Amino acid sequence: MHARALLSDFPTVTPDTPVIEAARLLADQDLPGLIVVDGAGRPVSILPGPQVLRLAVPEYCLDDPALARVVDEAHADRFLDALADRQVSAALPRDKRKLPIADPDATVLELAALMARTHSPLVAVVEDGRLLGAVTLQALMDWLIAQ
């Protein structure tokens, strides 16, 4: 099985997309992450869902999770408000060497290795510089388990 057979259309965002808009897209479509593209539509990064949360969670809660417990429920329920003025570019991984991009002829083992190595729940499938779609962890696992 090759990536071409497992790929699906996948929504994209740009580095300038507001993070709250990306969060809504993740939630509305139950996505594990998003493909970030440049002005020409070429993938430049993958934005995993947890990276969106990382931008919204107060730094002190990331440093000491016990501090999240002392925030009252009303404020804890609204922590996504911190994303209001932020853009996707703020959430992107700094290391571009690990960009999970595969050729449409990549095997399922190649896809699995790429996802594992990059800690990405999806792989952008690109041919001749053009984004064809993505293979998600869910699609890959569904196929592997069915074998």
C-alpha cells in the first residue's frame, strides 16, 4: 500500500492565519493537526493540535501543572481566549528539518516511520511541489490493523 491510496483532501492554513481560526478548524473537523502552506500552496510545516493548546495554556501551568488546579473554573474554562491575537506562525516548530512530507509512492512503513520520527499525526503528500493531500495517523492505523 502506498501513500497515494491512503491520502485524503486536507484543509490548510498559512502562517498568518489566526490561531483561534486554526483551533476552530481542528475542532469542527475533528482533525489531528493542520498543514501549513506558503503563499504558493507548498507545505512549510505541520501544526499538530497540541501545539495550538500549548500556545493557549499559560506558561506557568506548563512549567508546574499543579498551578493549573489553583485557577478558578471560570478562568480555566476560558484559557483559549489567550489565542485571540496570535497567528499560526507562533505555534510552528522551529526545526524545519523534520517536516513530515512524503512522496505519493511512499509505503505504509515509510509513512509510519516518518510520523514516529517527527511526532506528527499526519503526513503531507506532495508530488512535483504540489500538495495532493495528507495521510493521517488514523487512516494509517485503520489500514494497518485491518491487515
